[in-house]
Amino acid sequence: MLIAQISDFHLKPKGTLAYGVADTEISLKRAIAYLNSLRPLPELVLITGDMVDEGAQESYSLLQQILSLLKVPFFMVPGNHDHKKSLQETFPDHRYLQTGVEEQGRPYFCFTLESHSLRLIGLDTVTPGEHGGGLGATQLAWLEQTLEAQPKSPTLLFMHHPPFASAIGHMDGEVFRGWQAFQSLISRQPQVERILCGHLHRPIFRRYAGTLASCCPAVGMQLTLDLREEAPSTFTMEPQSIMLHLWTELWGEKTLLTHLGVVGEYPGQYSGPHPFFGVVSPE
């Protein structure tokens, strides 16, 4: 099973640059064309939030037009820049966005996708009006019950906010609510193969509660790689990238591998594939 992950488009209304710099419409179209060119095609695409930048309906209409170009199904969880009601109204056929968990009177999209060789669980970590994220007691209880219902099914979780610190100071100031309870829960669920996140606009990996947690680089723009605690909140226009997660059997064992794909800005930028020849392993 091949799963593509894309994240953090920060799509603006047509003709508007994000933060006066980033043409996020062009970036997303390039990413979709790249996904459609993959061989083999992914079985599905997971989108881990911040699909638009400010929640405007005009941005969601443009998002729908661009995502309709994908050749494979896609599934979404919201990010802190998304407007949940507009997301539901723009994608009424995505019925999993109509289900969820109520936490302190607020609805959260939490759902499972059961018809694949990996069990997929989407978690909504977004409280409207807040930049940081987390999971409350009701969401955690739902997740624990959902995981324990199929303890032997290899499972992948996907959500927007990472439940760990990243050493990107201006992001770490917003602590993931419930991170300790979430970490404890995951440590008791060995079937969790991976936790996929967005939000940090960089490829980041860490060991987490007996599994691996990762962040996907952004389509729209990357956070500046500055690990000083006092580093300001800035971004750079590095090439947009996607992640490919392959659930397969290699050398006689089941494994979940992750590859990073860099999206070219113009034809021939990253030329190839070119064949290796005359390969030598010196004695």
C-alpha cells in the first residue's frame, strides 16, 4: 500500500500571494501534477491540514478545483488555518467530515478508514481561534476505544499538530494540550505504525511512545531552519515536498517506509531518472 502525504498549502484566494511572497496556487498545482506523475500511483493521499490560509470560502472553492485534479482519492484533517464549517460545505461528499467527537461543546473530526491494508485514523487537533493544538479527554477516550477494538490491525494515525517539541522555538511555545496522556495511550498500542503530522512546515522525525512520529514538509512554504530558541517566525521558499509512506513486505518482514519527494518548479530542474552504469564496489 502506497500512501502520499501533503500538507500546509496555505492557499489564498486566486491571484493573492500568501504573506505577499508565496504563490500558493501555483505551488499546489505543481504538487498535484507531481503526485499524478508518480509510478506507481499512490492508493490514496492524506492531507494533514492548513489547506487554506485564512478560512475564506473563495480559497476553499479554489482548493476544491485544484484537488479535483488528483487521480486518486484523498482524505483530510483540518489545520489551525482552516474553517471547519467551510471545509464541510466545500466537500460534502467527504462524509467522514460529518462525523466526530464533541469535546467541551465543540465538534472535532475524528474518524477511521477501514477498507485498506493499513487501518487509518484521522484526528482533529484544532480548536477554532487557536494556533496551537491538542486532544481533550473525550477525544483521547474515543481514540483508545477505537484502537483497542482492533489491537492486531496495523494502524496509521494522521493529524495536523505534532504532539512533541521540535526545537523550533516559536512553535514549541504552544504546547500540545494532552501530550502526556496521548503519549501514554500510544505507548500501550503497539499496532500504531506511524503518527503523521503537518504544521511545522519541515520534514521532522522522532521516536515516540514506541513508534515513529513525523512531520510533513509544506507545499506552500517551509519554516526557516533556525534552531535557536529565540529565532523569529519566518519562512523560506524552499522547494515544496511530499512524503510517500509504503506499507509492504521486504526481506520477509512487514514494514512501513517513508520517502521524501521534492517537487520541481520547472521542467528539467531535477532531471532524470538516469541509469547507473559501471558500478564498482572496491575490494
